Amino acid sequence: MALSGRTLEPIREWAAGIAPLGLDSLAPCALDPTDLIQRGDFSQGDPSVRYHILFVGAHPDDIELGAFFLATQEVVPKSFIVFSHGEVGAARAKDARRVRVEDVWTRVEEAIDSATKLGARKTIVASLPDTKLFKHKDAMVSILRDFRSNLVNGYDHKDVELVVVTHGPFDLHSDHFAVYEAVRAAARPNTPVLHMVIQASAPSAAEELARKTDTAYFIEGDQTKITKIRDHLSNCFPTQVARGTIDLDKVCRDLGTAAVCRQFFLLSSDVPPLPTEFMDLLNIGTRSETT
């Protein structure tokens, strides 16, 4: 997939300027966050639509790793927001002293290609600096609120309910936590915010975290879904797979076996629970059903 337009040249100029300077010079040199790479719109909003899911990630591939089972559903319309290009990860994967424009731009292309194949109605990739998102909370909040306004205006009715899926307060990655804080600041009091559990060790670790949480949901998986996520990551993030940034065997192993395979989502304690209608539409289970 080739992307073009006004966003390409600024990215080339930005990356060309930082390439000889090394990794430490990456973060301060990011594009103006108002220069958003966007695909899709809400111009054909279906008046029968009741819900819309917004997936929000710090970097390309965060959403796919943390919420693939939910992102593959085709019942409820969805959109993606990714707040950085993942340029630091691209640099580390190739050469810690340099970053090439091709590597950074490839990560952007992969993120948009993945969202498109997952059926996203709208995809936004912002240009905030990787590893420094905590310095740009206001920009993230502004992007999120603009999305909400455009979403409502794009539908023929004003009753569409937004459900947000993003990182959680338990996530130790500084960028992930910064995105969580921005989402919570931007979300309306009655907006459900589900937190992804990006499984880093084993399925048992995710289940243990879910047990310690008042409200936890899960999407049931099976061998077909495990194969599907492997194929999707291979096809949409080939450079990350080739570099070892995405370990396909580990991703599939961490989700569990074909017999016991779940992807968990934790709900913010100060927002209403998921509507029963929404859960039924997507076959979402609750923590109590796992015991």
C-alpha cells in the first residue's frame, strides 16, 4: 500500500534531519501533532447503528496485540487511533545509532494497512514522539475529543454510543500509561473504557489480573482465532515480524491453547458497565464465567 499526499513530504524532511543524529535525537524532532495521517470517514453513518468502538494505541501493532479478538468482529463499526509512528522501535530494530525514513514510514503504512483489513471505518495515526507521549497529554486529549465530535456529526442520528478500548492503568510502559491517562481525561463520564491486557508472560497472568479486578470481560478464542492472529500479524506487520519485534510463536502461546484461549479487557471502575446488548452482540463474557 502506497500512501501519498501532504503528510509524506514532512515525514521525509523530519526523518532525513534526524537520521544521522542517533536515537537520543528522535523524540524531540517529531512532526507537529496536528499533522494527522487519516483514512476513512463517517459520511455514510448508518442510522441503525447503536454503538461504535474506538481502539486507541500508543504505537503501531499495540491494538492488534492487545485486542485482536475484539478488533476482528464485524458486527459493530470501529475506528483506530495510533498516537505515534513507533520510530524508536524502528530504530532499535535496525541499528540503535540510526533510523531511516523508510523504516518509520513502513510502520505507519503497516498500521493503516492493518486497520483497513480489520474493517476500521476511520484510522488516525498521529505524529507524537515515541517514548515521550507523557509530554503530550493535551494533544492526545484534543485528538480524542475531535474524533468524538466528528463521529457524532457523521452519523444521521446522535444516539450512537462510543465504547473505547485502550491501554490500562496497570501497564508499566510509559507511553501506554500516558495514553490511558489521556483517554480517561477525554472520555465522558458515561463512556465505557475497556483496558487491554497485553499478555507479556502467560495466559495465567492475564487471568490473575482479571480476578483482582472488580469488572473484567473476555472474548473467547479457539484455534481458528489463534491462526487468524498469526496470519494477520504476518501479513500486516512483516517488517516487525522479520526483525523479531513481534514474536509470532510467543503471541500465540500467550493467548493460550485452543481449549483455553481468552483475551481479557478490564473496565475502569468509575464508569458504567458494558450494556448487555453490546455484550450480546459481540459474545463478550464476564470474569465470573471463567471460574
